Amino acid sequence: MQEQKNKRVLISSLILVIVHLSGIIGIHTFYRDVFLALTPFNLVLSAGLLLYNHKEFNRSFFIFMLVVFFGGFFIEAAGVFTAIIFGAYRYDDSLGWQLLNVPVVIGINWFMLVYCAGVISSKLKANTFLKSLSGAALLVLLDVLIEQSAHTYGFWSWLDNIIPLRNYIAWFIVSFVFLCLFHSLNFNKENKLAPVFYLIQLIFFALLFAL
């Protein structure tokens, strides 16, 4: 059984590496627009692989997943509409179909990132508060890298191309709240693919920025 689980993680990791590596190469070719248009499918595939490697689904897990999906989506909608939460920004076309001027896959992205940060921070021998702080710090670190290439590749754009400090503060606060929920609810927090996905995301956006 354990060998089968390890094989599942290995295959899932290879798929994620291949998909993200293909994306990095593809968007630096004449087929850039095609690969950027595949971004929503990449996010859905990644979410599917994370769920495939999750252990023991229960009511608490689905509560967490739905709260973060819808909570993240509507916070983004409020952010775009008011320009108060994160700053003045708008989503471009690369992330696919939009509702309330926000790509629907943004809810999936919030779920994946919070989930992965939660799994990683759950390994700490600390209370919920400190685990949530640590996980939120991981997400802000990733957001710093994401923001460097978001405008270039048509994910979203900021007013006057200036990323306000409030964006990172808001990311930290929202992530912290979601992570408190993650660590408070009673469901299995083990997923060997989660730290792999987080690391791949770090490397992926670092390479996008560098290239």
C-alpha cells in the first residue's frame, strides 16, 4: 500500500514538472499565446493531482475547500471592485472565463495555495496561531515572485504598474485567516505532493521572472 502511494506521488510530481517546464518553454516561443491560454487547465490539473494525493476526505475537508474557494474568489471580486483590499488592479485574459471581473480559477488557486501552505506548516510543532503565521509567510513569499511576472504574461495588471504594499499585507491577512481554518478543522493534513507543488511554483515563477 505504501509503495503504491509513493508511486502515486512520484507520477503526480513528474506530471507537474513536465507541465510547468513545458509552460516555461512554450511561452518563450511563437506559441506563447497558446500556452498562456492553457493556464486555467494547468491550475485545474494541479488541483486535481493535489486532491488525488489527499488522504481521507471528510465533511471538515469539504468545508475548508469550499470556504477558501468561494472566500478567495469573492475577496478578489471585492478587491477588483473597490481597489481597497489589495490595491487598484484588474485581471487580464490569460486566466480564462471571468465572473464579476475575476477568473473563476482564482478560487481554485486560492484553495491550492492555502492547502499546500497548510500541509507544510502543519509539520511544525507549534500551535494553530504560529502554524498559520508560518503558512501565511510562505504564501506572501510566493506572491512576491508571482507579482513580478503577472503583468508581463497577462495574468493581471496594477494601476501605473505599481504593486502596492497593501497587496502583500492583504495577502498575509487573508492567508492567515484561511490557514487558521485549515489548522482548526479536523481532517487529515498529510499530502506528500503539497510541498512538491509549492516548490515547483516557487521555481516556476522565479524562472519566469529571470527569463
